[in-house]
Amino acid sequence: MFLAMALEGYASSLDHQATRALNFTVTSIDDVGASRVVAAADNVEVAWAAYSAAIPKQTRGRLVLHQKARIIAQYPAVPA
């Protein structure tokens, strides 16, 4: 929990160039399509922890964990 809070604070201070340099990002996308980076990390375990901690806070829209352009997970899940 504390790790996720620290990552959120860190992600908000990152500029877009610094965020792109990290391998994994957690992005919140609201109902109108506006997005913001919730967390960014170079480590997949840290990114998964941030993603998992952000799920209960995501009441609207989507939450996406991705590695560069590759989507690893989405909440809510997209039906296949």
C-alpha cells in the first residue's frame, strides 16, 4: 500500500519523457478518454503492485498496466 502511494507521488512528478524511459506504466483512463499516469517503474513486480493497489481506487473508466505499447492487464477486464 505504501509502495503504491509512493509510486503515485513519484509518477505525478515525472514528465512525459521520463515516464517513457521506464518500461512499465499504470495508466488511468476516464470515461471521456483522458488519461494520466498513476505509476511508472522499471520493474514488473513493482508495476504489478502499483496496478493492484490502484484497482480499488478505480471507480470509473479503465486502469491499464502496460510495458511500452504492450498491454499486460486491464481493469475492468475486456471480454475476449
